[in-house]
Amino acid sequence: MNASTALLTDHYELTMLQAALADGTAHRRSVFELFARRLPDGRRYGVVAGVNRLLDALERFRFDPDTVAFLRERGVVDQATCDWLADYRFSGDISGYADGEIFFPGSPVLVVESSFAEAVLLETVFLSILNHDSAVASAASRMTWWAGGRPCIEMGSRRTHEEAAVASALAAYIAGFATTSNLEAARRFGIPSAGTAAHSFTLLHDTERDAFVSQVEALGKGTTLLIDTYDLTEAVRTAIDVTGTELGAVRLDSGDLPSLAGQVREQLDALGATKTRIIVTSDLDEYQIAALAPAAVDGYGVGTSLVTGSGYPTCGFVYKLVAREDADGTMVPVAKKSPDKISIGGRKYALRRRNRLGVAEAEVIGVGEPPVDDGDDRVLLKPLVEAGKVVGRTTPEESQAHHLKVRDELPRSASQLSRGEPAIPTDYTGDLNSRNPYAPRSAI
């Protein structure tokens, strides 16, 4: 995956660059920030994912000869701009929230500091990656929270674009999923993969018993047998007859899952297969997982809802210029004042205010200067790129561990699936000349 990412962008990024190069403002020092103005309805927090993919994309953001030739032939920009692009290398600094971190309205998830020319070109590809991956991770976190320690399996590859499927598998893993069905995600990111058989495998054989025997002989008694192709009760009886009480798991993929899981559990126990687990699938989402919490279920396979953000396929992240150098060389805050799209000017700093028990109380954003740490707080912005060099990569395992740790900081109300305000408020300190535009609507 070494192809250039430079054209994963919008046409107007390059035309802005051309105009700025011509009028001399392209090289002004600038600060861009990526943030969400609000969370989707019903969400109490969001989860950052895609940061490591973003850093990979940044390293491949090059206008190679073929890319420059395309721009020249299409007349997208003039020759002077093409010449500048041919030498493009991001040389600035980027700080941001790590993969797995929690975010709230106004959180400066990414802070990009460089010239206007270098930073503006990155807007679209950065938003594309973080909006998608964070939407999946935000949904996945709600699912793993309500799974309560029972493993969740990502299996949504066939419900989305093939590359989105790979990214979704990683985002889900960051938010606590145990495995993925996607082998390319396993190869590319090193995350665990798993899978056994579909209904077509059972239908291929003359009898269900033949299918079970074949699968067990190939994969061992620890495999998972799909038991709802035909008659459920007969399938359970056949499965245990074939494997004895050593069968690893059975899978239910349809029907009234809570009652069927209870029925299967009783039958398995009666047959002596007390350690055989029950895995459920069938278009699950966080609401169904929550409803299944009391049921005799040992794991969940989740597909469509996961890879589509469970109804919210984007986080609504925006990428805005918040400070820039003026004609005299002084850095000045700038902000958009459009109704419903207001922003706060000035470079931001962020910490998570926690009480003495380590429970999060507020997202504290310092405007122009870092907010004061009262001793129990946690700084959120980490160095990701310094002078153009990537310094902030993490492994998927590190990202997952970080997410589970910081999610535990949240008040218990954060797990609620009903409509409500963010789990903690966003508070501002420093040079703030306007009201908080990200306050809950009831407070505005």
C-alpha cells in the first residue's frame, strides 16, 4: 500500500493553494484543528480511531511525476503550483488524541501547525480517515461496553467497501473487539482473525451430520458449529453426538436469540456439554447486545451496524483554521461565525479533568495556553509529528489497552443508550471571547 495519497483530496484544496501562492499568503504560519461540534444524538462520548492510518497516509502524501502530470493535463492548477507540489513535504508539527482516546464536543482531536500551504492540502484525507474510523470505533465501544467482557467478533466486511472493511476491522479492535473475520486486516495490522463455516457449508453436504463431521475432522472439536440451518434441537443433538462434550461452541444466526440461547444452553447442559459456548450473530447492534446481557450468550458476532457506525457513519469532524500569521508576523486567532457552524479561534490545549477517584469530570480546553492541571488530570494531546517526522505511532494492542483504560475513567452514565447530553461537559479556559458553541443545546 505505497501508492501516493495526494489525490485523496478535494479540487478546491489545490485551487486555494494556487491563489495563496500567487498572493504571498501561502507561507504564513497557520494552525488548523480537527474537531466535532457535537456528538450524534444518543451518544455520550466518541472514540478516536484512524490516527495511525492517518500518519501512514501523511508519509505517502507526495505529488509524484504521474500525479503532477495529471494535475497539469486536467488544468487543475497552473504550472507554478505544479512545480511547488512536486517538492511537497510536510515539515510542520502535529499533535493529537491517540487512537482509542475518548473525545467530546470541541475536543481538539488533531492540531496541525505549519504553513497554510502545507496544512490546507491535508484537510480532506485527514477528515476522510478520522470521520470513518472514529465512527466505527464509537459504535464498537458501546457494543463492547454492553457485552460486559463477553468477546465481540467483527464480521462486517461484506457490508461495506473492501478498503473500508479493513479500516473498520482495525477501528473495532481498538474499541475492544476480540477478533475480525477480515484476513487483510489481520495481515496488514496484525490483529487476531477468526472464522469457521457458513450455512452454505451445511447445505453443501447431504446431511447436517456429514457437514459437522467434515468440519470437526478439518478444524478439531474446538470449532464452532452453526446449528440453525435446519431443526435447532436436532442440530444440537447431532453436534454433541459428533464431538462429544468437547465441542468448542455453537452459533445461532437467526430467530428470537434470547429464548433460543436459553433453550440451547439447557439442551447442551443436559447432554453434558457444559463448557460449550453459545455465539450469536444476526444483524446485532449495541441495543440488541444490551438486551442479550441476561441471556445465556458467550459471544457476539457483529457486522452491518458496526461498519456503518450503528446509524452514524461519520463523526461530523471538521478541519478549521484557528490561528494564522498576519502581515506583521504576529499569530492571531481566527474563527468562523456562521450560524450553527461557529468555532473558537486560537490554538487549543486539552486535558481530562478527573476527581480524586480518577473519574472524569470535564473536558478542559485551554485557548492560547494550556489549562492548569490540578493534580488529578490527564493531558490529552500527544506529539504525532515533529518537524515533518512521524513520532507518535502506536500498535493496535496499545491502542486497545488505552481505550479500555480511559473508558473506565468515564462516569457510569456514559454507557447509557438513551438520548442525553455528553457524559462530561466541555469547559474552556484562556482567551475566550464568545460563549461556548459546543455547550449542550439546552444550555445555549
